Amino acid sequence: MRPKIFITQPVSQSAIERLRAVADVTLNTDTAHIATKSELLNAVRDCDILFCLLHDRVDRDVIAAGSRLRAIASMKITPSDIDVEEATARRIPVTVISPIVTEATADIHFALLLAVARRVVEGDRLVRAGIFPGSQSAHLLGAGVHGKTIGLIGGGGRIGRAVARRAQGFSMRTLYWTPRRKPESEEREAGIIYVPYDQLLAESDFVSVHAPLNAETRHLVGERELRLMKPTAFLVNTARGPVVDEKALVRALEERRIAGAGLDVFENEPRVEPELVAMQNVVLTPHLGSAVKELRNDMANVVVDNIMAVLENRQPPNCWNAEIYQ
């Protein structure tokens, strides 16, 4: 019998065609619908491979329901929201993708930075509403970007350095902080200046979040940190939502302790704090970091490479819990 694969949302057609050549494939065809837990439970009961995306929560119950599961193939770099311990106990490989989203994520990061600083979304809404205040009107005065200071939290990694390269094009002074400082040679090459965390917050016009999510970084940006920022500063987060205390951010924005925020990730995705949605000085995008057609095609085919290895009884090239093969 051909193996059965369930895909939790549409992915690139080339990836689906590769899978259909060797397996029976079913999928949720709605690009705007995140599979519910009930839908995942029903799907895994009758499939050999679960092909899941970043937003899917594959918990102990879902894994236990998949009595014939041979692999959980994720299209994300780290298996957050997958119970890897449970999968490992059942000797089910959990696969991920290689870190190929760097440049696309840096692009959306700078897009958010520019959009919130120059009030692009507000301007778009006015024009669509038939309102044109005048080409030199003070109606939508924003903040400049060129020559300003950007501070990268956790900025020594791939995406932080990619944002730093873009900042150079705007003649920005680029600060960074991370628990483990980079060698000075790497700092010079990247054009970044190491400073203590509190100094970064106090001096930056744009505070950019690039820290990975773990126990130490949850709410790394909270009430105390937001109070250290300039009232003219903006927060931009394309890393992980829980790195920022969203309720503290709402208070800082409501009290005008910071100027605005650009957010591609949220603490309780897909739910977003209603207060953020209502604010004009906040630009919100639904986790679009890797939403580039060519990149998503590559990402989906990396997942297929992992699945093909499992079907051929080989260790997948991107297996998170490789110890099950030892």
C-alpha cells in the first residue's frame, strides 16, 4: 500500500507533485485556515507522515493519535510547538528545515521599520479613502530613518547581521547586544558595535528584536526594558512573539512611552492583542518573514527531501531527534 501523507496547509506545487509520485497526499486546501486540534487528530489517525507548518501545534495528544505515524515533517527551523520528547519516546523522527530564511526575514524586518517610521500604512488608508492632505502637509509627519541608530537585540546571528547590512545602506549606526559577544573581527566586518543591553535600549531610535525564543528570552523585552527606550523610538519584532511582553508593549504605546511598533510575530499567535489592532502607530503583518514564493518553494522541497528519506528507511538529513537512529 502507498503511504499516506497529510499536509496541514497548501505548499508549493512542485513539493506536492514530488510527494504524490510516491504517496497518497491529502491536504487542507485553505491558505487562511490553521488546522484545529480536532482536525489534526482526525488527520493523523489515518496517515504515515504529517507535513506541518510553523503555526501548527503538534502536542502529545496529536502524536498519540497517530498510531501509524512514521515522521513529523515540519517546515520550520526549530520544532517549536511540537512535543519532540513524546515523538522521541515513540521513535518518530521530527524533521526541520535548514536556516534558509535569513534574507527574506531581514527584508520584512526593514519593511516594517520603514512602514511604521514613515507612516506608510496610514498614508495608504487615507488615499484609498479619498483623502489627500497635500504633498507638504504636516498631517502625516513621521520619523526619519537615514542616519539614525538601530539596536539589534540578539543581533549577532544570521538575521541580525542581515538587517545590519541593510542598515548600512541608510547610514545607520548599528548597535547590538547578545549574551555571547562576537569576536571584534566579526563586529568590524558586520559594522556592528557591541553595547550593554540597557545602553542599547536607551540609545536606539529603532530597537530590533532578533533573539531566539527560549526560557531565558521569554519577555526579554518587558515593562522595564520598554521604559528605558526613547519616547521617539520604535520597536520592531520579526523573531518570536513571546520575546516581547505584549501587554507591556500595549501599555507603553498607550502611554506614549515609545513612538510605535512594527510586528510580524505575536505572543499568542494567531490571536493578537485587540489594543494593538486599534492603534494607528503600529504596523502588523501575519508572520510573513519567509513569505517569498521562491523561498517557500525551496522550504517545502527540503521537507520533501526529509520525507523521502523516511520513506526509503534512511535517516533524514534534517532530523531534530537523530538519537532515535543510534
